Amino acid sequence: DLVVACEISATTSAPHEVENVLKCLKAGFSQIIHVCDAKARQRRLASLVQERCTGNEFAQIEFLTTRNAITRLGELAAVPASTESGREPAKSVINDSTTLSADEREAAKAAAWAKISANMARDRENPSINKQRSQ
């Protein structure tokens, strides 16, 4: 089964984000999507992560915006799963092998986008979160 780790950069410092990505690698995820809508922060995090892992490990990580991450997850869900490493990641995994129709996928995508948008709006209004983002 395909198992993808998603790390969302919203309120934590860059060093904390880097550690989260490295934990995903250590846990055995073969694909990691780091989600960040601030392009400058995204580039900085990618650079910091690249300094801390091998070339092969870095190739397993995608740094995407929220919209691109949702699209990418949809693409990955449409591809038949392969067993690259043959072992399960050490983190908890939701096992849902239900196949969704195109309409159900679109509805789930819209619901996810609405939730992410609401959380981002909430975070922009919280001054303490905004201060943490600038670190």
C-alpha cells in the first residue's frame, strides 16, 4: 500500500519543521509531502532539509502549496500502490482501502480545501501564531 506522510507548515518554527520531515524519513515513509503556502519559507525549509539528509532521501520529499498538495494526493491515490520497501512505517496509518467515485473524490477535496482555508484564516487572525511563523 502507498503511505504518504504530510507535514503542514503553519505555526511552528523552521527548525521544528525540519525535524518533523526528518522524523517522517526515519519512520519509513517513502513519500513525504511538506505543505507550505509561503514560497520563501518553502524554499528555506527545502534548503534546510536538504542539508540534513542524503540525496535519495531528499528525492522522497515534495515541497508543495496547499492547492498543489491536494492535487498531488489525488494523483497518488489514482496510481496503483506498490510495495517499495516491504515494511510498514513506524507512524500510525489510517488504513482506508475504500475506492471513491469521482464525485466523492471531488466532494472530499472540496471539504478538505474548506477546512484548510478556515484553519489558515483562523491562524492569520491569531497574533501569537503569526509571531511563530516568522521564526
